[in-house]
Amino acid sequence: MTLNAQATGPDTASDSQGMAIVARTQGQMVRRRFFRHRAALVGMIMFGLVIILAFSSIGFAGIPGWWDKNYLDTGALTNQGRPTLSLIPEFLGGTGIHLGEHPFGQDDIGIDYFALTMRGAQQSIIIAFIVGIVATLSGTIVGALAGYFRGRIEAVLMRLTDVMITIPVLIIAAVVGRMMGDSGAVVLGLFLGLVTWPTLGRLVRGEFLSLREKEFVEAARAIGTRPSRIIFRHILPNTIGVIIVSATLGIASAVLLESALSFLGLGIQAPDTSLGQLISRYRSAMVVRPWLFWWPGVFIITIALSINFIGDGLRDAFDPRQTRVRA
């Protein structure tokens, strides 16, 4: 009996207790924690549905969509421009579930408001992603150079960052929006991205200052590894969690920033449109025709909230100390 008990060993004991140990890589643990984050999954589904709806309905870049109306075509007002969308089934006393001719209604000159809102969502999403990408690249490069090389390079880059941070982002964005609003969403997004990177730059610099003193970096220096290889192959991969989370939250902030600029008349200019511009254009109609105001507002809130949920999930997934979602 004693020999049999010893022969079974600890593996059998752990199996009998139902404790199967599975080795996972860091990437697998991050994915597992992310997909167990319910809010992040809801946010990802919501954001995916908004993107599919916005870009497939009215088409994009010359590719036609499934909606038969354009955001520039005017027409006669139907039912005083009220929405024809119905979501209440007949057995509950409604008119059934259907879109109708103008599900979001019409504006004051007869333009289909669903097509107009989808165009606004397209522009806002495009600007937000461009701002996120440009700001992430700029902040990562500045922070990496300042954190690794130190000395005069760090002094110059950090003083530039300090100057950018002391000026309110909305003021800088307003100046950029005034100059670039007529140039389209891509150009506006590029220039907004170039003025919204300082926060990420400081975060990346802090990570590099910590990692550059680690043993694996010292070992790479000792064998004569080039600084560029140390930065991109050894240090940068260890900061990817901070960068991805900051980029995700930066996209959500860019949606609100673009909406604020367009609301002030400093963003996308007519005849094109964005969600913020629609709210600004029809804010006086909130009492008599509220659907012209709250449809763009619903999409702004949905986009911003869903991206924030995704950012929260990524933050928890990349943080090895978190206990909210276990791997």
C-alpha cells in the first residue's frame, strides 16, 4: 500500500483534486483575460456593429451600399420629416418592426437623416482612427528616444512635450481644425494626431527609463548590440501593453474631440458632415424635432463608450497584477 501511494506521486494527487495545470504563453494569457472581460466583449461587438452599419449602408470610397438614399440628395418631406423606424411588434400594440422610408427621419430640406448620420459616423470614425494611429506613433517615437538616450536628446524632447502639455488640447485642436477643416477628414486627422501625442510620449518615456536598466538590456549592450535593435527588439515589445491601451483610449478621446470641434464649427466643413456637425447644425431643433439632435448623439455615445470598454478590457488583460479577470 505504501509503495502504491508513493508510485502515484503528486501528479495523480493533483489530478484527483481536479487541478490540471496548463502552461500558457503571455499572449495566450492576455487573450484569455481579454475575452473573459464581459464589458470589453460588449464594447467590441457594439463598435463592430457601428462600423459595419456605417460603412456598408451608404457605401464608401465609390463602393455602393445597401441603402438606396444619399446623404446629399434632397426630397419632399414625408410625414413632416418624422422617423419611420418602428421597433414595437404588432402584438404589443405597435406597427411592427420595420425601417420604413426614412428610419431616422429627414432634415429641414428633405435629406434622408439615416444616410446623413451614417456619413457623419464614417467621418468621425476615420478621424478618430487616424488621430489614434498618428498620436501613438509620434508619442512612442518621442518617448522611446527620450527614455533610452537620455541627456540632451531627452532634454529637448521633454521640453517640447512640456510645452505641448501646458497648452490645452482643445485650443490647439481648434487652431488646427480652423486651418485644416476644409481639407477633409484624413488631413484633419493627421494634424490632430500630431498635437495629441504628449501624454503617451511621457508614458512611454517612463517605461523606457525603467526597462533600460534591466539585466537583459545591459547584456545586449555588453555584446555590442546597436541601440536601434535594443529599442525595437528588446525594450519596445515590453511596453506594448501600455501603448495599446493608451492608443485605444486615445481613439475614444479623438471621437469626442472631433465632435467638440465640429460642434464649434471648427471641424469638418459642409457639404461634408460629421456627428458633431450634425448636433451643432440641429441643436435649435431639439424641442420641435428632437430626432435630428439625438440620433447623432446616440452614435457619439455608443462609439465612445464601446471604445472605452475595449480599452478597459485591454488594460486589465495586459496588467499581470490585476485580479478582476483571471487567466
